[in-house]
Amino acid sequence: LAYLKELPYLLKEFVPELQAVPSGLFATTFCSAAGPINALAQGHDGSLLLAIGSSDSMPGGIYVAQAGSQCGAGDALTPAKPPLPHPDGVLLAPDGSVLVVDREESAIWTMPGSGATPRLFSRAIAEPWEILLASAGFEGDLVHPGDLLVCSAGSQNPDDSGLYVISAETSEVRRLAGPPDFEEGIVSAAISPDGGRLYAMLDDRGNQDGLKIVTIAPDGEVSTLLNNYIVAPATPQMGPIAIHPNTGEIFFAHRSSVYRLNPNSGSVESYATGGTRLTGLQFSPDGEALFVSDAENRSVVKIEAPRIEGKLLVTRWSASGTHSTQLLEGHVSDAAETPALFYGGDLSPLGDRVLYCKASGWHPTMIWNLRQEIWGSDLGGENALNLTAASGIAGKAGFDLWVMNADGTGAYRLTQVYPSSLCWSATGDRLLCERPAAGSVGERQMISIRTDGQDLEVLADVGTDASYSPDGSKIISSWEKVGRLDGEPGMWRQLRLTDADGSQPRTLVEQFVRDTDARQHLAALGKDDSEDEIGSLRLWVGPYLARWSPTGNHIIFASALPFRPSGVQYKLQTELWMYEVDTGMLTQITDDGLGEQSLSWRGSNTLPGRPQVTIGNTTVSFGEVTSPGVTTVIRRSEPSDVPRGYRLASEYYDIGTTAEYRGPVTIRMTYGSGGIRGRQRPSPSLLRYNGDEGTWDDITTSRDIGASTVSGVVGSL
């Protein structure tokens, strides 16, 4: 932490308060606030509702929190005047209104929408602590689904404590459970997934007897589930409770930790530790993530098992010097090791084949140093083909960039390059790669070049390990620059995002590697502090190996965040991290102590919930996607002869998909006027080639001359 004291962004993103979580799970700071967070609830569209107490920086009230946000006055649901200085609980009702508990005022407030003045809902219950809705299945003579359940602490008058019901139909208030079944107040409650019972955390009122959780049935019958459970330190601090929506396991907080309780066996185990004063627990609707609020740290931590969309092929280096290749799908923690059939590899767009280097060379995504062999095979290693031998170019030395067909035929040389950082554009007509910088020894520069070797562009602000986004509009890369921090020299390592032409650079993630730290670490390993060794350390510390998800929503990269000079060998400090493009939220997805050396991420870009795909200047919209697949828009050089009355104005594309769909397909293209001559503003058309008939069909349905777009509709691709 002292090492990162000048990097508040890194501290906020990479060092969440809760860190000790079960294997395969990771804790990430979801959001933070300028005031104490007293409670949280599920909001709309993945957001959270936070009950935040008053502070010098913001008034108390209910705030909407998104991933990666710093809650401020602009996120308030409640108006600044009149404020709600002591919100202790919050609930989003089915009708969209928000209910707020103020224990100090013994009041429940309601708001019909954002910015609306809170209205008093009820003062009939003394010291309300938490509110929840009776779900389907929680039904008896005194309670019905949709009724409001209110937990009362009753610390001023124990006779007032218990679980109360406010009827949704009549607003009548009834007590479902309380004295004499238990004398303690209820501080938190949650209903089982089947609705058959409610679990309540009781307040021992300072008796230091330990934690106590009871079960309350819809008919008011009370039974003890956990009695006088002592967690060091002995003084209990009653906290929130939550039920996993799929497994029915009970999660509760005590002081700085979260515990998991099996309702069948009664066994308790520690789930997460490292907080300060935990005040809220909330599962996501699908049960994939647990959100934990910490009042004193003023933040919400998200605990989850990261999920990969599509397929991610990872090659790692171990301390013994061996390599292993793993295919990650779904939950990262569920992935199994694949046989060591190849080193590294680049997955095909469909994820069913792999291109790899059979010899000891690195960077298997390209043909380089052609004394090595480049092979292609099925993912399981079957049907292997030596591409370099098939192409007839094996044995030719030099770092040259070649392009060839998947079966090894048709190979041709493009340019001299360095053996790294090769990436195809989404439309298949351009490549990103590194080459020697003109007039400089040892310097490199990133270039973009057409696959025919023409139109070479130098991208001065794009770093190494560069790759195009799936829609072709952005480039992600690993950037480094010499600098100083606190007067000490070193190197900034950054994850950099630019537009496709290399403009508009911005830093997404960065860390500073001090020269003194690098030398200290190398000396502990028995290595010299040569520029090569220091350069290798900086490279591995990262960020490096940045890759886009198939839909472009996430970026995955490898890095040691933060680098620990006194830690294990620097290569073994690297892990995989996932960056969410829309929110800037970071999630660590591996914790294996292995050094990542190669990444390839492939998967569907056309999904049932995502029927529109944009690639380059083309947007393809399906009526309904019934099964996921890959949609491609490949730019071709020359079409068949266009019909009389037309001439080719821009480019020729081959559009296809492996997705299954119903309904029409709408194609919208953005065009430029560079290929259109004359003084008239262009009025272009979309033509589709009918291969069976050998004819062109005009499919144009609309034009927007101002936006330079033209659209057409086809029945199928």
C-alpha cells in the first residue's frame, strides 16, 4: 500500500477491502461514496441502491450506484432538501417506488421516483431496522405475498421488538413474531428462495452472548437455527443477512467478515474477511455475485467467480520452466487443463481450430523466422497441418510478415516486421504489426497495413501487443514511458486505448515500476541489473497481452497489479484481469501463480439478447436471434461486374453469420464520397449478388444522405 500511495486510482480499483475470499472467487471494488453506507438493495439494470448517511461531503439519502462509480450528489434519488440524514434501510418496490427506513425517527418513507419529495409511509413501528417484501410462498393468516415485512430493534422498549407485517391491501399493521418467543430485537432478515421461511438476525442488546439467528415461519412459529455463536473478538456486532437465491445458503456479516451458514447442517464457515464495519449484503438476481457494503470504508465490494464469454486460450509459464495451455470457458474456476498438444496458439473465429508454433518460437499468431514451423489443427490437436511446408516458404530466414490461406496455400510476403503484435482487423483487410523504426537501431513502431501490402500507416501513439476492437473502431495496446514518481526514476506501464487510426490516446490502467524496485527484485533472484533484465521485468509486470472480448464489452490483459519487489519471481506475480469498457471496472480472474505468455479470445458476437452487430462501417441487425454465432463482414477487393446503370462507389463485402435467426436482416452501411465522382451528392444503393442466378438485386430500403448511410433488407444471408 505504501508503494501505491501516490496512485489512488490503483488503490481504489485493485485493493478492495475484502480480500480473503474462497478459491476461484475474486473481490473487486464495485463503487465508493463520500458518506457512510448503511445499507444496500438491488436497483434497476444492475445498479444498487445505497442508503448513505450524512457527511461533510454529501447529504444523507438514497443514491444510485453503478459499477465503478463514485457516488456523489448527482446520483441521489432523494432531494437534498429536505434531506434524509439517517437512512438505515432501503427497498425497491415492485411498482418502482423506493421505501426508506429511518430507525432514529421510527419512520418509514416512500418515494414514487427519482428526486421526488419523500412522503411518510408509516410511524406505527418503533425503531424499524430493515424492510423486505413477503415473497410468493411466505403466506399465512397474518401475512400474504406482497406485504411489507419490517424488522424492529426494540432497544428502547423490548416489548416493541419483533417482525411486523404491513398489509399491502389495508395498510394494517400486525406483529408476526416477537416476545415471548424471543426478547431480542431483529436487525436483519431474509426469506428463503422457496418462500417457506424467514431467517432473522437478532440483536443481543449488549449481552455478549454471541450471534443468534432464528427461523420464522409464515404462521409465526419461531425456531432457533444458530445460538450464541461466538466469533473472536467475543463482543458481537450484529450485521446484515442474505440468502443465496439458488442454493439457499445463509450469509451474514459480523464486524469485518462475512460468514456462510448451511441451513441444513447448521455449520458455519468464514467466507470473506478484511472489511471494517460491514452493513449490507445483497446477491445479484442470478446469484453470481455478492455485494458487501462497508460503512467505514465507504465502499461496496463485489465478490464473484468471473465468467468468460466465448473461449479464452491461455498459455502459462510455471516456476519449473514448463508451459501449459488451458482453454477457459464459462466460469474461470471450472476450467480444466488441456493436453499439452501445442505451445501458445491463436483460436479461429469460431473457436474450433488453432494456429500454433510447433517449435520453440513465440508469437504463434504469425509466420515469423520461417525456420520454425507453423501448424494448424483442430482444438484437440487432430487433423494437424504443417502450414509452412504446405505454403512452400519453409526455411526462408528473416523476420518477415507473410499471409496465406488456412490450408497453407497462396502465401505472399508483405513487409519486414518484429515477431510480435500481429492482429487482423475485423473486416479482414488490414493488419496491425510492429516493424523496425526507420533510421533507429533497436526502435520499433506500430503500423497498420492492408493485406495486399499497400496503404501502410505508422501509428505513433499505439503501443505493443495491439489489437483491434471487434467493431474495428478502437485499438488496445500496451504502452510504456520513462518517468519519475516521488523523484525516483522508473517506467510507467499502461493499458492504452486509441481510435483505429491511432488518434485520441487515453490510459485505462497504469502502474509505475521504480528502477530501484526492479534492481532489488533482480538481485534477490540472483540476476544482474542489465537493461535486458530490467526490460524483461517491466514487460512481464505489465499490463501486457491485451485482448478484446468477442462482443467488445471487455478487455482482458495480464499484469502484476501491484508489482511486489519483495514478492515471488516477477513472472509468477502476473495474473489475468478483465476491464469492463463501459464502467471502467476491473476484475481479477486468475490467482494461479503462473506467468501468462499467450492469449487468444474468441466467441459469438451475435446473441439472442444482442441481435445487432457493428463491424467497421457496417451494422447487421437480425429480426430475432435464436442461437448464438459469429457474424462476419469481410471486405473484398473486386466484385463481379455490377449491372448496367450502377458503378461501384465504395467497397465490396462478404457478409455472413453462423448464428441461427428468424425474420429479416437489415444491413446499414456508412459510406464515404471518395469513390464517387461528379458534382451531385451521392445517392447510393445496396446491391446483393445472387450467386445462383449470377445477378445483382437492389435491396435498398432507405438512405440518409446527411449521415452518409444507406440501408437494405434481405430475407437471409
